[in-house]
Amino acid sequence: MTPVQKLASLVLLILVLMAGAVGVTWQVQDWRMGEKLAEQAGLHKDDLTAVSNAAATQARAEQEKRLVIEKELANQDQQHTRELSDAQRNQALLRDRLATADVRLSVLLADDPASGCNVPTAAGAVGVVHAARRAQLDPAHAQRIIGITDAGDQGLIALRACQAYIRTIAP
């Protein structure tokens, strides 16, 4: 073999060894990156699991809060319905008693100096006034007054129900 051939085969051998070294280097680099990617994928999976568990816990807590609020609202609704039916029953009983003349509505007459009536104009304690002059109301007018107070009672009960609802819903 001539020295040029030896040199060419040496250069060829060096090139083959360099190509092999580059191939091996790429293979080692590929293994290292594969390990890093697998590690990152595992960490990402762990993070996703933690986030998913936290979201599920939060959803359960919110659902429990919602169920508690719904239960409170149902109890309040029952209470207000009971109050409304009690008020309506009491008003119906009073209307029936007025219709049968079992009870009569009357009003205190104001002091009228022209008529010589000496009923005081100042409001006193609620109750039966023995010495004061009273005028009995016509049963039809008494029925209308009871209807007005019934509507007022229903309005107050509805207002309390709305206020309780807002207090329950608002944080």
C-alpha cells in the first residue's frame, strides 16, 4: 500500500469513527432527553391529578353549601306558608264572628264640644273603655276593614319571606 492509500484509508477510518461517534452521541442524547421528557410527563400528570382533586373538593364543598341553603329556604318557605295560612284562618274566623254578630267592631268617638260629649281625644291604653262613648260599625264596613287588614297582614308576611330569602342567599 502506498502512503497515499494509507493516508486515504486513515482519513476514511477517521471519518467512519467520527460518524459512528456522532451517531452514538445522538443516541445518548436521545436517551437523556427521553428520560427528562418522561420525568416531566410524570410531574405534569401529578400536577393534573392535584388540580383535579382540588377542583373536585371545591365542587363538593359548593354543592354542600347549596344543599344547606336549599334546605334553609325550604324551611323558611314552610314557616312563611304556615304564618300565611294562620293569618288567613284568623281573618276568616274574625269575618265569620262579625257576620254572626258574635263580635262587633266599634270606634271611640272624639270629643265634640258642640254635643257636650266629654270623651278625651288623647289616645289611652288599648283595652275596653267603659266610660267612653263608642259607635259600632256597620257589619259591611267591618268586613271591609277586616279585608284591608287581611291584605296588610299578607303583605307583611310576604315582605318578611322576601327579606329572609335575601338574607339566606346573600353572603
